[in-house]
Amino acid sequence: MGDLNVLERVRGPREEAVRRLAFRILRRGEVASSAAIAKGTGFSVGEVDDALRSLASGGQVELDTDGRVVGSAGLTLLPTSHRLTLGGVALYTWCAIDAIGIPAALDQDALATTSCPQCGRELWIEFERGRPASEPGFVAWLPTDPCSNVREELCPQANLFCDEEHLRSWRAGSGDPRGEVLSLSQVEALGRESWGSLR
Ligand SMILES: [Zn+2]
């Protein structure tokens, strides 16, 4: 495993508290307003809005036009090509790593659905208390180029593939980008490390 810091950027304690509470509200399938986050964290609405602006500029939260949180730490209410039913709540994630790492870190029952960028086949992973079961051979791609916005720059490239052969073909056809090949159990471990603080 290489540079995992790509998923974990430096944040202040206020940003961390705001991000964590927003993530918890989103897990229920609800939009997180500044007022709800302020109430839950003890910060003022102004302080929460400042923290949200800073997090949004790094792609760590996703805001709607009213400034409410619709995505945080990879989990989103807005449809993407990665679906995640988490503890019975229908949600989406920013990338395939999120769809696998989040249920692993939360020890939850879940169903993640994504597709192989090379052949378009739909790939399913079922989780029982955070333990993934799927067809053998699935591999994930984690870009390692430095980026300033996780959601916009890293997430579109972080995908799951049928097998190493399809990942190799995709890399060859995509200008041989820099990154790491991860097995499902490595993504699971990465998830526990990256989202452990959001439990
Ligand atoms: Zn494929």
C-alpha cells in the first residue's frame, strides 16, 4: 500500500466535528443543514458555515444550492454510478473505494453496486457486518497523483474492475495513470483506517 494520505487531508478539529456529524445525518438518508450541525456540535451556525466552505473547497463535503450538506466523506444523497444500500438506507458514494470502505469501517450490512470501467459489467458486493462477499478477482484502482479536491479529482478515477486483466486494459487505454492496484481486502483495510473516526 502506498500513500494513503491522499484520502486523509489535514483538518482542524472544528472541520472534523462538522464533517463527522454531517456524515452521521446523511447515513439516515437526510440532508444536513447548518442549523442541525450547529445544534449537534455546539458551534454557531456561522462557524459551521465557515467549516463547510473550507471542507467544500477541498472536496470533502458536497453542498446543495442552499448550502446544506448532501455529501460528506464519500457518502452522498445525489445519484452517482456507485450505489450503496447501508443498513437499509439507499445512498450513493463518490467512488468505488468509498462504496467498499464505508460499510467495512462501520461494520454494517450493506450492498454496494458499481460497474467495471473497462467492460461496463455491473459489480455487486454484499456486506455482512462490514465483511464483504463477492466474486473473487475484483480489484480496485486508487490514484496516487497529488490532488487538491478529493471529490472532483481523485474520485472519478477510483474504480472497481472485474479482474486485473480489465484494469490493465483500462490503464493502457487511459495514458497509464499513476496509482495502486488494491485487492478487496486491501480496500477493506483502507476503509477501516480512513473512516474509522466516523463510526
Ligand atoms: Zn470488466
